[in-house]
Amino acid sequence: MTTKEESMTIAAEPVYRLSGVTRTYTQKDRVVRALTGVDLDIWAGEFVTIQGPTGGGKSTLLQLLGALDRPTSGSLTLGGTELAKSSDAELTRLRAEEIGFVFQSFNLIPTLTAAENVEMALETTRLSKPERRRRVDEALEHVGLAERGDHLPSELSGGQQQRVAIARAIVRRPKVLLADEPTGNLDESMRDEILVLLEGLCAEGITMVVVTHDSAVARRASRRLHLAKGTITDITR
């Protein structure tokens, strides 16, 4: 079986490659330099966490990685596709097919069951109804909620709701999972359950990038990055 290190050596290109990436905004009469020349490679199957002070550029970087925004300058590629030069239609396709998103707030629709919430991610696909159902069942089983598909969010614990949100993120079988404070609303026990789940997905080959303020979360990653004043530093030990 190929190890993660061997896979990274074999891969011709990293999943993400950032070269001299900057992002500036204009707020009233001042220019905000959110990112100031980021160079970063992220390889398939890595579990990367990003820490740093509020306002340091973490959310901006995650938006760029998620194809929700474009850099002001520099090169940012996802699987060899240059995001800065891609059309809006291509970015939409990448978000739908290549990237899954998980947030601190679970963003579940309260009137839909767990299965229906997960299936919402497949609404724009051309999959048949039986195939969508199969994908939903598979995703819920993957996160340990095979028996909870008919439950409303209000009938689930916080940890279970986040599992549903993760199932929704992986049901389209993305290559990358981007998570913004995914354990921020959970107690320590539920946090650890979610981390075990994320580690398992990473071991299966999904590339994981997690923004977190929790050092206990960051220490579980294979790589730890620190982002402050728009500059990124690898602090992996």
C-alpha cells in the first residue's frame, strides 16, 4: 500500500500551489493588505491547520482556497488549474466538484431531516434519485449516522449535527475539505469525536485544511501553519 509520503513524492503537482499570493482590499480611504505574498504547497492527503490572530488573513486565505475569491496578484492553482484566471463558471464547477466546506455553525435547514440536508448538496447534479439516495446513505454511514437519517437537526446533539454537515460536505466526493472552526461550537468530548472523523477522512485521501483557534485541534494536524499580518509561517514540530 502506498504511504502518504510516497503519494506526495509520486504526485506531479500539489493539490494547491500558491506563489506570491497577495490580497488587498480598499476600506473607505485605506488599503488593507490581507495577504502579503504567500508561498505554499499543500499535497494530497495532508491535514493542515491554520492558526493566527483575528484579522491576520485566515478567512481571506480560506476563501481563496475555496475558489470564493481571487488573489490580487500571484498564482494560485488547484489541481493545476489557475484560479486567478478561471471564469466564474469554472470556479463554480470547482466548488461543486472538488471542494467541500464545513463551518463552525452547522448551517442545517431545521425543517429537513439529516438525510434531506445531506441530499441538498446533490440538488444541482444530474444523478438519478436512486443514486442520490445511495450517496446520501453512504455519506451518513461514513460519519456514523446511518441510523439517524430521518432525524431533524433539533433531535440531534451538536456533535451529530456537525457530522451531518460533514456528510453534506463529502457526499459529492470532493478532493479537498476546507473547515472554518469546525469544532468551535462543541465541547471537548464532541470536539475529539469530530477530530477522529476528520483524521479518518484524511487517511482515506481527502486533503484537509482547517482554520482553528484551538491548539488542541492544531496539534493533531500533520502540518501547522501560522498566519499573521498576511504572512504565513510553517510551525510544524
